[in-house]
Amino acid sequence: MREDAALGTVTQLWRYPASSLAGERQDAILVGTHSIEGDRMFGLVDISDNEIARPDRDAKWHKVPSIRTRLSHGGELEIAIPDGDWLAAPSAECDRAVSAYLGFGVSIRPFRRENAAGYAGPLTAERYRKAPIHLLTTASLARLKALHPEGAADPRRFRPNIVVDIAPVEGSFPETEWIGRKLAIGDLVLTISEPCRRCGFTIIAQDGFDNDPGILRNLVRHNGHNLGVYCTVDQPGRVEIGAPMRFV
């Protein structure tokens, strides 16, 4: 394939205003050197011990990925539990609603003071930040579906920022083989830095699909625990749905 030939096109864009809570689909994202605008600004903590939510490790957090998030036009966080109304966060009302839904006391807290205008309460530490961008291809999702046809290979299990539609590659999770290569997506230029090692989060039920340990078992068995790739940013830019992706 020529370096300037399009590999595929962007079909989904996601940001995750609050870590471990449901993401927010976007028509376009702004990618800076270190992060996507509006991505991973808040955490959910157990107020009894200040532990940040870990759905991958503790069943008490398994309902967290079903809690919706969005940012208002002014950039303020809003949260909704299933069948609930949108509530401003951080706020006592939001904390009460999420606590009642989970069955124990929790609080939404920003990672940095500037993430929540006028907020004067406690902060929380980020769980981790592996890289600014997590990219996933439909070819890898198709490969997982072929290995595990009864399962739901839904992108929401894997929390990508960018999903690119490319033709399936028989027997391959193609982006796992691109480590070290550079990609251009619109004006954005990325370096693929490492494969994305999957955890127990991938098996947890969300709206529209059930708990499924077979998802992770197949990734462990057939792709060294991985699906998708992390990318660092060489040239920041705006990415829209339909943008072509090519090797640089």
C-alpha cells in the first residue's frame, strides 16, 4: 500500500469526561499534544476511603459504565443514571443520585481544579494516562467477532477515542502490527506507541450487551491480551467523522 493511500475512514469519535463512566460520542474532537479536549477530566470515588472507581477489579463498580456523561456547551459536566435526568456535576444532588444507584456513598471529583469552574471541594488523582489517543479499527472488531461470534464486539467495551473503518484482514488484528508507524487523520498526525492491553472492563455488561468473559479470553488467547493501540500526538489537530486515515 502506498504511504499516501487511505487506509480507511473515521466512523466513531469518543471522549470520556469522567473516567470509567460511559463516554460521549462526538461529530468532531480537538486533539492537543497531551489529551483530547474534554477527555477524562473527572473521577468517581468511594467517599469511605477515597478509592477511585475500578470496574475492572471490583464488582461494586460494575454498574458505573452504564452512567451517562456529557459536557454542556459551556464545558460543564452533566451526569445521568439509567432512566434518570441529567444532573450538573460535581454537585451534592448528583452525588446522591449516583450513590443511590450504586448502593454506597460516592462523589464525582475533578482531577484538576480548572476542570470545574467554581468548585472548591476535594480533588482526586487520575488512575492512569497511557497516551493521548486510543485508536481501534473495525477490522480488529471483525476479527474478534469471527473468533467469538456469540459475543458483542461493541466498541463501548474498549473505550476508544477514534474508530476507523478499514477492510477486515483475515486472521489479523491489523493495528497491533503497526507499532512505531505514523498515521495522519485529517490534520492530526500520530505515532502508534504501543498495543492496548485489555482488562476486565471489557467483559462488563452495558446498555445493549451482557457480561461476557469470552471477550477477554479470546483476546488473551489470540492477540496477547491486546485490542487497539495507544498513540502519541506529533501534530495536534481537529478530527471529524469521515476523515481519511493514512500512513505517513
